[in-house]
Amino acid sequence: MTEIPDLDPEDRKIVTLARSVRARNGVPEGAAVRDETGRTYAAGTVALDSLQLSALRTAVAMAVASGATSLEAAAVVTSAESASAEDRAAVRDLGGAETPVLVAGPDGTVRETVTAG
């Protein structure tokens, strides 16, 4: 992973977790979110016949299911250019419009940071 000097260590952690899930599970995307207490939730793309979820929406669902009431930040590792509108909406629903979403390439390099709004 390319070192990003101005990336907060906690943000670097969620990017690393997202990248690890993607590589370990061999899925198109990996994602991680950090809740209001600092807990992290990492997930990969879900592609079942009856259920299709992006990695970021899966991570948000895991946070909600675990009792999180807010998000501090989210990260997605993907070959896509940016986070989809649906992914940003899921982050916004739990974290608010200003929640940062870090978008990194498969090598872990953060390409952009967008807000959920």
C-alpha cells in the first residue's frame, strides 16, 4: 500500500481492513466502517442468488446489526472510479451527510475522499 502522509492512522486502518477483506475473500470490493465508539466493521461484496450487496452496504449493515448509532468514517477498496450513490446513501443514513468515504484502489492507495452527502 502506498503511504499517504496526511491520512489519519484510524483512517489508514479501515483502508487496510477493507483491502484485506477484498484480497482474502477474492471479491470485487472490500469495505470497512468505523462507528461512533471506534469499533470497526469490515466486509466484502455479497453475491448470492437471492442477495446482492456491495461491500460498503454490507459493512454498514453489520454496524447497524451490532448496535452502532453513527459512523465516523467509511472506506471502500474497489476498481471502480468512486463510491456509488447507493453506497454513499447507506453511509449517510447511519453517519450523516458529512461522513467521509475514502475510496481506494486495489493497491490500497486512496484515490479520493468524498462525503456521504
